Amino acid sequence: MMYLYDPTFDELSAWMDEHGQPAYRTAQIFRWLARGVASYDAMTDLSKDLRAKLSADFRLDGLVLERRLVSADDGTTKYVYRLHDGNVIESVLMKYHHGYSVCISSQAGCRMGCTFCASTGAGFGRDLTSGEMLAQVALIGADCGTRISNVVVMGIGEPFDNYANLVRFLRLANDERGLGIGMRHISVSTCGCVPQMIDFTEEGLPVTLSVSLHAPNDEIRRRLMPIARTYPIDRLLDACRRHVERTGRRISFEYSLFAGVNDRPEHARELARRLRGLQCHVNLIPANEFAGGQYKRPRAEDVRTFQEILVGEGINATVRRELGTDIEAACGQLRRRLEEAETD
């Protein structure tokens, strides 16, 4: 059975037509979905007969809130949802000066196997549907009672490993008859799936592409990220340059700093040489430590030095503002603990 958040406007319109319903009903339902509806009983402007027909063909319990944690430090909120088949995902609501941003998951688990990621040890469940991605945004907006202005597809999972559903989600989220979130207010993160990056460039969607780099060379990157064995850093950066040339949008590079691994001044200088001439921004992230993790957080002075070297070499670089550290806001941590507890 399909989740009610899955169909496009045209697909739902076709269903309405097949069931003898007036066309305006589609717009009504899309407005309900944009408001994060989670129950047919709440859709009071629809007849009981129509609600019964919808419930026979579409589930509306695709995401059930399992846990909500609010940071006492900055108000960041982590949501843990259980899917209809028992899989668990996480989403995070963050407040910035420009509005509210939601970081969503694209998969229940991840197949990429990055050695520094909490999701790696929790196993892989399945890809999320486009509607399950959309519902994370809508349900969180309903829960916090405000419009979500920005979306980051950077939670659990590799978005480009779920390419078709990702692109479908982007178009659903952008539809002004629903959530109406501008493409330029959406960011998509990838660990470096080069063929899909090239395909995504050709889609022509003006979202921000964020690439998890985490190393200045292949030797270090292969230790951190298995995908680097398939796609060397030069091939990855060629795809990034192609994206910038075709779209005119700068690339954002995520660079997690691990003490003694990739945080030395020589690493910063090597990174600057590789990125010189590429329209980009480097987002430096002091390592996120978690139970069972093998990497340590660098010293604050090492982070500052790394940033200063990049900026001095003409590379735009900032240190990510840390949010929700007291609630394990980094995606994957809480899911991992929950699933480990369930198997004990």
C-alpha cells in the first residue's frame, strides 16, 4: 500500500478521477499534507466516504514518532521515527537566524561503510520512498508549529544511492501546491557517487550540492571512506568542476577533522592546492565522537590553524556551528543505540 505522501499532484489527481471525485479535492489533500497531517480523521473538509476510499488505498501511518529529544543548549530537536515496516530513521530540526532547517534521512541505514559514521555500525534497512522523505519535513513543521524554510538531505543514508526517490522528493518538496520549498533552499549531500553526481548535474535542479570530502588525498580518503577506492579524488573533483560549470552553483565540501589523521597543517595546504580555482566553500567539522568510534576530536587550536591556512590560500572555509551535542544530534547515533538495545 502506498503512503499518502508518495503520489505527485498529477498522480493523485488521476486517482481522484478514477474514483469519481472532483478535481479540487486533490488541492485540498495536498494542503493537508503540507500541514503534516497524520490521520484521516483530521481531514475534516473531506467527506467520510472519500476518507474511507483513501484509507483503503493509501496508508497515513508511514512515520510514527518514536522519540523526540530537545537540546537544552540551543533548542535543536531530534526526531526518531519508526516506519510502517519497523525500520527506524532520524531527522533533526535546527533553528538559525534565517529560519528553521530540517535535516532528513534518505535511507534507513547506509551501505557506504564510512569508518567514522555512526550509521555504519547500525546496518542497512532499505531506501526511503520520496513520500517518507517528504513526510519528515511536513510532520516536523506540524510538530514545531512553523514553516520549514530549508531542507538538508544529510541525515542517515547516501542520497545518491537512492537516486530516483531523491529526485522525486525534490520535485515534491518544491511543488507550490504542497510544501513549496524553493530548490535553492535545499541541500543534498553525497559521499562521492560520481556517476550519480554527473546525472544530477544534468537534472538542472538548482539545489546546493554538498560533497563529503574529509581528506586531501586518496591515501587518507580510502582509509576513511570505502567509496574512494572506486572513485579517486581527482575523478570526484572533476565531477565537482563539471557541476559548477553547468549550474553556476558553488560546491560545498564537508571536511570532518580527525585528530592526527587529516587535521595537520600539511593536510590543509594540500587540500588548498587541490581546490584552487574551484568555486567552492569548505565546511570544517570537528570530529563527532561516539561510543565505539575510532576517531578523536582535534584540538580547537588545530581547527583554527586548519581554517586559517585554507583562508590564507584563498579557499572560503568556515567551522560548522555545532548544534544539539547534548542530544546526539548527529544522525545515526540514536538509531544505533535504539537498535542495539532491541537486540540485547
